[in-house]
Amino acid sequence: NGLCGVFAALPMTGVIVRSSANVQAGGKTRLSAILHGVWLLALVLLFPEVLNAIPTSSLAALLVIIGYKLMNFKMIKQLQERGNEEVLIFALTIASIVGFDLLTGIMIGVAATIFQLLYRLTHLELEIRRCEEKDEYNLELAGACTFLRIPALASALDQIPENATLHVHLNHLAYIDHACLELLTSWGDQHEKTGGKVYLEWDALHHYAQSNKPRIRRDVDSFRSASSAEHEGQSSNSGDFPTQQSVA
């Protein structure tokens, strides 16, 4: 591989495809990998014309066959359990590699993954439902609640009348960041001053945070504790702000 780098060539040994072919041919020790490099170097130095005579299509077919043998089909089922989007990106990457080349296929796969990630980080579903009998409002949040969606979240909260009771359902959220948590708590403080009440599903969000990233858990705990302490001190004057109650 060092000599290949000197002559601006690709690595010739130690690559997964070639190593797999070496193992399938009966190689069991490190000596097989060393001899693999020796034979390749000898062929390149002594018989370059013979190597040039090998059709590129036959080499490509050999790589496709080895890649097929390396493919783990159980992994595809695991990807499908996470959603069809993962399978589509996987299929797109494979088709691009076969149709173009390895580097182009990988770049297309990375670009598709980045696009999917951006979509998930910016996709937030907001739905406001009113309960006529109790004159209460329910705000359903689903997706990723990030700072990019603060204008939409603020617009939805502005639709809630003063003196109204609002239930904010967080159990369908996949992610919520510090900025949105701060918006919900600050808006709840202001809404309480107008005589309204806000119920946030801290328990559902806290359960999600416990099974995921510690940073999210710390944010939830800090906002939960701050809201509880602040409104316990204000309860004698303006009533409770029951942010810790879980709404079914």
C-alpha cells in the first residue's frame, strides 16, 4: 500500500473486498495478506501487459459478485424496521455505486442522508383541537421541535385565547431542544398571568429523555425543576401553573 501511494495508485491489499476474497480462497493467517501483496506487486512489475489485457467489465463483475457475498441481508430487515426511508437511501446508494462509481455512489448516499436529517430536524406537525364541553384546548406536537420551528410554535401558541386552559401533548415528539423548551415555559408563565392554565407532558418527555441523550435529559430536568420552583412560589398570588402534570 505504501508503494501504491508513491505511484499515486489505489491501495492494493488490506481492502475489505480483496481481504474477503483472500479469506474465501482459504487464507487464515497474516501471511496470506502479505503474500497477497507480494503476488500483486510481482504481477504489476513483471506482467503489466497481461493485466492490461484483462477486460474491465470482467473485473467489475468480479467486484459485484464479491460485494453481493459480503452483503448482510438481515441488516436490510433491520433498516426496514426503522422506516422505509432508510431502505430507500440504502438502495439509492447501491444503485449509484453500480451505475456510476464507488466515490459518486457514496457521495449520493451521504447527500441523501443529510437531506433526510435536515427534513427530520425541520419537520414539526402542529395541531390545535378545542374541547367545546370544557372550553379547553389541546396542542399536539409531533416530529422535531427545534429552534428552526420556533416561529410556527409561537404562532400556534398565539391562537390560544386568554383565560383558556391548554394541554400541550409532547409524547409524539422525537426531539425538542433548549430554545423550544424555553419558549414553552416562558409562554406558560405569561399565559398564567392572564388567568389561564397550561398542562405540559413533562413525564412523557422525561421518559423519552431518559432513554436517549443525557443532554436532553439535563435540559428537561432543569426546565422541569425551574418551572416547579417558580410556580410554587407564585401559587399564593396567582394560582398554580401545573406544568408537571401528565396529560393522557
